[in-house]
Amino acid sequence: MNALRYSNFALFVLLAVVMVGKAAALESDQLTRSDLNPAPGSRFAGFKVTMHDKTIRNLRSLGQAHARQGLFGLDTLPNWNDHYFADGFDTDGNPNREWFTNTVGNPPWHGGTTLINVSIVPVILDLRNADGSPRFINGQPLVSSPDAFVAPILNSPVFAFLNWSSSPVPTQFIDAIQRASYFSQAKDDWHTLLVPSVKPARTMVLNAGSYFFALNDDGSCCLVVLVETQTFNDAIFAFSSNNPSTTIMGAAAAAGDITSKDITVLLFNNTLLLDFFGSNFIPGFHSFDFLPPNKLFAMAFVSWINPGLFLPPADFVQDVAGLSHELAEIVNDPFIFNIDNLHNITPWWLAPSGFICDNLLEVADPAQFFPNSAYPITMNGMTYHPQNVVLPPWFKREFPSTALHNAYSYPNESLITALSPPQRANCQ
């Protein structure tokens, strides 16, 4: 298994921010709450993509456009293909007009309900000393667990059923987005529903030197943990590991806790990654893992973020924002074009915020960093903050949009009301 390319949610912050302002009594890798605020002059970069090992590229064809079963010869999520026409430029800057998509579920014009199992694997961070021995701060073990957030996630609009304008019956957040996206084509009974299942927790052991941490106000672990990205990925993905069974995904697959027919969510407690350049905080990404001979595991790293951890314009990142973001993108872009360098590549687009230029069908990315990027919903005793998304017609450059009410975004249809100006490669 390996993460060939992942889309990650990155908050650009100067690395110096986490290296200054230390009181003498703090450990050298210990942060304070004030260290987490962006430095003056820093900016937010949004989601980015990173290419890793390319050994799986072109392993199998994703099939032809309009194919009801999109992936041929691979054991993975149910998915379907389509294509569309729009003027644009491909990844290399060449003019192109025909584009191809690959989406989880069943084509909307076929109707019917597709049930997708979502295996939620809580991941405990065991933060060790440099020599691998258990670490204690103020007499307490430096261990961070997401257990307290499992129930709130299950009770959130990501999995609970509510009334939505895109559905004649109560449904879930992701299904509401999909029905809005394909409203002009979908039959009334067409649904893509997520069935959550909590699996046994896994533990990721990290030695000092690969992480920073900040304690809660009561001195317990942890307000936040920052982990070096390569160390984190090595602990998760098994395909390129010399001992796959020791990785989080490999161990969960070997135990039967996750399968290639599921979406795997690795749930963390207020955990951020420091990207390869050391300049971005990453609270989530989605990718896939591979198990020979032909199994693809769609997965997401998701962190529950407590309210108030980030200031504007990143304050929309709290509670289930990351979960809703990654699941919406998995359903619309499960394999991030890695199999054939073709499906879910789009005409180049520039997000309305101006922070992100890309050419992938990543529906949540362009909807970030607005004052109303979140869509607050109060239910089951708390207010949740799932993220608004941009609908596929925006990426397809449809005018007018064929989505519900000719919208380009959902659930907040007024968030984005116009197409991106036409862009050359890399928005140059």
C-alpha cells in the first residue's frame, strides 16, 4: 500500500512561529497556544497535492466514458465514469476539450441507492522520548486519543439524516451534495449513503524529533500535535513498507477491520502535519493505498479540530469540517487521477479566494477561506461546521450550471456564483 498522490488541507504558516516565544520551563518541542496563531504577513495556501511513488500508475485502465462500472480489474469502491467537453489546457499546458470523470457510487440516471461502508479507525498518538521510551510531562503520559470525538462524529450531519433542498426525503450531507450536483439527471430514488462503523483503535508511536506538541490548559495531552509529514506517511501506508503489518493501514487490513470496498477514515485528535517544506499545517488529506494484487483502499486522514484553535480566515476548520471536506472529495475524486493520469483532471481553475490554482476535481478546495466556508448545523446538542463545497458543474465550466437551482456551490448556493476565469496551466 502507498499514498501515490494525496490532496491535503494545508494552512500556510511561517515555521518560525512554532520556534519562538518559548518560556524557559517548556520542553524544546513544546508549543504554547499563542504559537499556533499565524505570523503577521503569513498567508493560507489551502489544499495542495503531492506526488509520491508512481509504481501503480497505469496498473489498470479506468475504463471508457459512460461505463457504469468505472474501474476494470481492480478491487475497490463501486464507481462510475463519465466525460464532458470544455475548453481548457491539460496538465502540460496543451489545449484540450474532452475530459473524463470517475465518481463513487452508481450513475444518477440509473437511480437506486449505493451504500458505502465508512470504517472509522481511531488513531492514538503515543509520543515518546528520542530513545523510544515512554514520555511524561507533569507526571502525565504524552498520549493523545480521539476517543472523545467518535460519538460526536457519528451524531453529526455527515452521517445523520436531515432535510435538504436537493432530496425529497431526509438524507446525509454527502448525499445531499451529490443530488444537488446531478439534480437534472438524478432519479428521485438515487442516493449515495455512508454507513459508519467504528473499528478498534490503532496506535502510532512517534519519537521526539518528529513532532511538536502543546498541552491543554489543565496540563494534559494535547491541545495540538504537529507531526513531520514523511514520518506520518511512513507510519500509515504499507505498500512501500518493509514490514506492512506494522503500519496503520496494513495492520487494519490484515485484521479485517478495513476492506477495499470501504472508505477508511483514520481519526486523530487535533493533529496537524508539517508538510515537506515545513511551512504548512495540514489537518487532513485523502488518498488511497494499494494491496497486491489488485486492491485499492480509498482513505482519509481526518483530525477533529477543537473550536478556537485557528483564527480567521481558517476558523472554519473545526469539528467535522475536515471529515466533510475529505469525504466529499473522495466521493467525487476517489483516486486523484493516479491510475491513468486522465480521470478527474479538469480545465485549470483559480479558486475565488485566489489562494488555490489547480486542475483536479477536488470539490471542497475552492470553497475554503471564506467567512462563510462552513455551513453551521445545530443538532444533537452541538453546532457542527461541515464545509460548503463547489459542485462539479463549476469544474466542467457549465453555464448555466445543470446543478440544483443552477448553483455552483452547496449547501450555501450563494457562496460561489460565477465560474473561474479561464486559466492556462498553473494559472500563468
